Amino acid sequence: MPKPNMMPKNGHRIQGFSSESFINAKEILESFKFKGNEVFMDLGCGDGHISMEALKLLNDDATVIAIDNYEPSIIDLQKDVDEQNIKNLKPIFADFTEGTPVEDESVDVIFLLNVFHHFNAARKSSESIKEMKRILKPEGKIYVMEYKKQEVRHGPPYQMRVSDEDVEKMFSDEGFKVLNVDNEVGEDIPEGKSHYLISFQK
């Protein structure tokens, strides 16, 4: 259970730090250039702030799927959905690497913010990529935003981090096309920018 000062602004229970305080979700999502009616997946949604920002950029025909393997986060998000009568946000409790109830080729865009290093540390990166490939529509896109693999005080331990080169290779090995690599995103830290953002297409 996170300490009180680690809790997100919306009060949802999460397993670790919320990125809301140091990542500009609106700016990142705007760079995806949505058409407006996409099926968008917030993979490893945590407190759900990415999902909520995505809803603001999408129209009523869109669907946002928020998935996490920490059930209290999903319970809290579902409560918000019910109380605010949000029709197009679907919280799902599931271990993504074990498979999900999401239909084959039904998702347009998948976004992972500070999530892929957990899959990699658990040695489940291959399973996670295969599941993304299964649910993604033809020509669908994946955006992976992660901490750079560097020895810094901010973020996860160095040994948990995964380099942008390794992420590129893992997705390429599964048949994904690399669209763009941006090494200048995230939080300003003494060493420069904290994150990289890689986009792939099925």
C-alpha cells in the first residue's frame, strides 16, 4: 500500500508512485494524434489518470480500456465510472501476461507508461508483446514510454530498467514496425530528460 504522499490526486489506491505529478499526460497523448473514435488501451493504468485524459481527447464513439493487475486500483476506477456515469471507459482487472478478456484485433492504440520494465523484470516481456499483438487491430499502434536505462536517483533501480534498443528489438522480433523513437520526453532531471517514447505499428 503506497504511503499517503505517494497517492495520486484522485485518491485511487495504487501499487507504487503515480506518474501524474511528473509526466504531462495531456501533452504525451496529444502527440498520438487521435482521430477521435479509437479503441484506446491504457495498459497498466494504475490510478487511471491516463485513461481520464484520453477520454478528454476522444469522442463519444471511442472506447477507453483501462487494465491493471492491482485490483484495488480497478475497484476505485470502476467506482468513478459508475458515479460519473462514464459510458465509454471499461476498467479491467487482469494479469496482462496471462491473457485478457479483450477480443482479437479490437484495439487501435495501446499505451504503456512506466509498465514495460515490470514485464521485462518478471521475464514476461514476450508474453506481453504477444498479447498486445493478438488484441491490436491491423496497423494498430503501440506506444511504450519508459525510464531511460541510466544510473540516476529518479525512478526504478538500474537493474530493472530496459533500454530503448532492447525494447525495439523485442517488438521487432515479434513483427512490429518501429515508427519513431523520441529520447527527449518525460521529467527534467539533472541528467536531461528522464524517459524515451517508442511507437510501433502492427
